[in-house]
Amino acid sequence: MSGVRLLREPAFARLCLASFLSESAEWMLQVALPVLVFQATGSASLTAAGMVLGLLPAVLLSPLAGVLADRWDRRLLLCGTAVAQLLVALPLLAAAGNLPIVYAVMAGQAASAAVFEPARNALVPDLLGPDRVVPGNGLIGVGASVARLTGAWAGGVLLAAGGLPAVLAGYGGALALSVALLAPRFARAPVVAQPAPAGSAWRQWLDGLAEFRRDRTLRVAGAVLLVMSVAQGMFLVLFVLFVLRGIGGDEADVGLLRGVQAIGGIAAGVALATVARRTAPPVLLGTGTVLVGLVSLLIWHTPAFTSATSVYVVLFALVGAPAVLSMAGLTGVLQNATEPRMTGRVLGTAFAGVAAGTATGMLAAGALADRAGLPVLLTAQALLYVLAGLLALFGLVLRVSVRLRAPLTGTG
């Protein structure tokens, strides 16, 4: 069954569209607010500090979010989170130039995303069943890529054309539509019934954390996730410097190049939903992550030859494809290695690790940007992706292959 046909199922189609709108809104602020901070301070370290402060709630809330995703109705949880995303941005209307307010909004956005993503990803196998997780993740990835393209581009263009009020208008409209899609009941019951877990929230989170200690696949996936997250955190800080300083771009270029990665991501997501839907998630994770690192190395060292924006549009579009393969593979590994009743808690713990690793990468990039130099840090960032991909290939793909061949060699 082609993964694209999954969109004919009303419940999953609504989930995909609501997720796309919510992520589009999130990307608008993710592009606009760091640019505002950097323009106001001129400091890479202060820009990184603000972004790290925004991630702290995600570190703290992601485990709880996983508990909520296992205990509450996941559709209602997503709907409430979209409403919360809208509310946390309202202070910007009154105090857009106040850096503490900007930092607080970053924190609120990160907290909302920490609840949204585990609930959404835990809902995918509920609605589709475990045998259709890869194409389902592929379609979610297509939506995320299109959201990056439209949201990041809109954030940069609206900021340059109408300032923060224009950004907030687009942001609020996207979230209102997301809420409208999630509010009605799904037309069908989940494939997997989700009994409410017993015990305190703290006990339930510890149960989710224990899954990583118990299962080797989850341990390897967790290590890959942490290395990738540090690299991503470095990217979030260094990318702004790369565009504004490295190739002499402006605010609109920041939004354009951040969003154009979605072009490759869309192609990869469609491939996952169709021709590559039977590819094993560990293979997607390992190969996709290595390719992200290699293409990143090419991008970071291209300014030695040209600073033409058109060249970087092509390169950033190219890197979007393996990035989607990598994330779809990681999500699939986590989903398939977990019992349905534990999916929310495992994913919540994983997202807490993502937030912690991303914060570490941001702090390192902000502290070292003026000391080590931009080219050195960008190279290190790309090599971390290569390392993560190799860890996935050797720890998940090759180990499974050797284990499957072992009985044959033993009988020869």
C-alpha cells in the first residue's frame, strides 16, 4: 500500500495538516526571534544564551510530556498545546523590544514543542498500526519539511517587510487553523487502545527512562540522538553567523536558506511514503545522518569559492533530504523498539535528551564562536553528524546483520 494513500484516512490526514500548521507557526518565530536578538545585541554568545534559555523548559517538560501522552487523550493534548503556543506569544505584542520577554517567549515555544512532538509521534502508530509507521513518519516528515519551507521563509520575509507584528499575525492564523482541525473527535478509534498507566507521574517517567537501560537498541539510539542534538544545537547558533557574516546575507536570506532545506525534505518524505516505505528504520537513520554530515562539510567550506546566494539555496535544499531520512529513521527505531503503552514516555525521554544535547551544542558554539573561529566550529559540527551516523550503522545495522548470519555460519 502506497504511503500517500494514508492521507485518505481522515484522522491521519487531519493529524498531518494540524502538525504542519503548528510547525509552520513555530518556524516563523524560530527564525524571527534569534535574528531580533542578534540585531539588538550583536553578540553570538547572547544569542546562544537566549536560545539555550528557551530550551531549558523542554529538558524539564519532555519527560512529563511523555507521561501525559500515555495518560491523556493524545488528540486533545495536541489541541491544548496548539492553544498554549498561541498564548505564550501574546506578550510580544506589548513588549517586542524587551529581551527578557523575547527569551521568555522562546522558552514558552520550546515548552509547547516538548509536549506536542511526543504526543504526535505516539499517535502515529495508534492510528496506522506498527506495519505502516515508516510511510506514516515519511508523510509527517513531508509536512515538517513544507512547514520549514513556508514558516521559515514567511518568518524572514514578514520580519523584513512588516516587523514582528506581521510575523505574529501569520503565526496566530496558522495556530488557529491547527486548533480547528484537532478539536473535533477523530472519526475512527486508534488501532491500539491506550490504557491509562498507573502510579505517579514521576514513577511513570522513571519507567520510560528504564526502557533505555533495558533495551540495547534504545541505548544505541539514545547515544546517536545525543550526538546529533549537540550538532544541531551548534548549527542553530552558527547558521545565523554563517549567513550574516560568512556569506554576507540579510534577514530574508536567513529565512530563505533555513526554509529551503524543506525542498530536499519533501522529496525524501515522499520517497519514504512510497518507494522506500519498507526500508528498515536503522538503515534510514545511519545513512541519512552520515549524508547530513558530508553535505554539511561541503556547505561550510563553499564560501572559499563563492558567496552567491543561489549556490547555497541548492546546497541547503540538498541537505534537507538526508535530514528527513535521518529523523524518520530515528523516530521509527524508537517507535518499533517500544511497547505501545510506553511509546509516549520513551519519546518524551528522547525529546528531553534532544533538548539537553541541543542546549549543550548552543552553549559550546556561542562560547567558542569568537575564539576558535567560524570555519573550525562548522567543520566540527558536520563531523559530529558523521560520527552519529557511523554509530547508528555499526551499532544498529551491522550488528543486526551479523546476528542474523550467525546461525548460518554455525551450521556450516
